[in-house]
Amino acid sequence: MKHAALDFQRGFPVSSSDTVYLSVVDKFGNACSFINSLYMGWGSGIVARGTGVFLQNRGAGFTLEAGHRNEVAPGKRPYHTIIPAMALRGEDLWAAFGVMGGFMQPQGHLQVLSAMIDDDLNPQEALNRPRWCLEDGTADSLLALEEGLPLATMARLAEMGHRVRPVSGAGRNVFGDGQIIRRDAESGVLFGGSDPRKDGQVASF
């Protein structure tokens, strides 16, 4: 908590994507949290016959390097960022949510979930909050800080050893885009939020 951690041991997913997220919850508390992405370009380049649907190429995350955590082997999956999320309170649905954005996805999940749990923000407030993004996970990685974070916070992070990069305007797409539906188990009331950084909406019927 007192200084930047600079020794990262993990995979390095592609930093850009064309990803879609949707969240659906019904009156009974049944939910679907769904992220879809081709991964790179036009995915595998293979189309399912008669459907027009391109297959993804997440297998590109495997490597032939011996001993690597993503080495091709039976029963393994490559490191990737298709991680739609749900949170329960006891046995009841509390939230169905997701943040798109390649390498930003797990970081965005942490930030919106923390905003709702630790700071009691509603889904829209959690999505509106300025974010940070460790850009590639390497020892010399930049810590992107979104416009709206206090300057004192940015300065303190720099003092701790982070290589900070303030980001505003068109560059804000580095911080991902999310959707959230929260459910009150007692009343069944649903609360939705849609990220202002990208197209999307909350709809009910």
C-alpha cells in the first residue's frame, strides 16, 4: 500500500477489442450476464455454415513456449478477458454486470464493484466514476488516470512510484465501458446503469 508494485507475472492480452456486453434480469431474479467478442479482427476467419456468424479465435492466447502458464496442454484455457460477472448476497442475485475493454475488463470489474460495495454508489454512479487502468502489466507500465480523478490523488500515486498518465477527451476509451443491473432481493426492484463512455442504454418492459 506504500509503493507501486513493479514485478508483474501474467499474460499479456491484446489491448483493443470489439466487444459487446449485455445484462438481463427478470422479475424472479433470473439473470444473464453476457460478453461476446471475436478477439482479433474477424476472429478465426471461419463462419458457421448458414449463419453468417464468425467464430472467435481466443486460442491465439496459447503459446508453444515450454513452461509458460498459457502453454498449449490438455484441459487448459488461454488467458483472456471474457469475464461477464454476477454478484450474490447470500443466495440472492445482487448484481449482473460487466465492463468491456480487453485488458481493462478485470480492472473495471474491480472498480465498479468496489464503488457499489465500499462506497454504496448506485449502478449509474459506479459507472460514471473516473477510473484508472494499468495499461499493459509490464514493469514499466503506465498507470492511466481518467479525467475527474483529484489532482492530489494523481500526485500521490506518482510519489509512490507509479508512472502516471492523465487521460482526457478522446483518449478516454482506454477505461472500458460497462453495464450493470442490481436487484433488491426484498422488493424485487431493479436498478440499472449504462456507461457514458460508449453507446448503450437501460431498458425495461
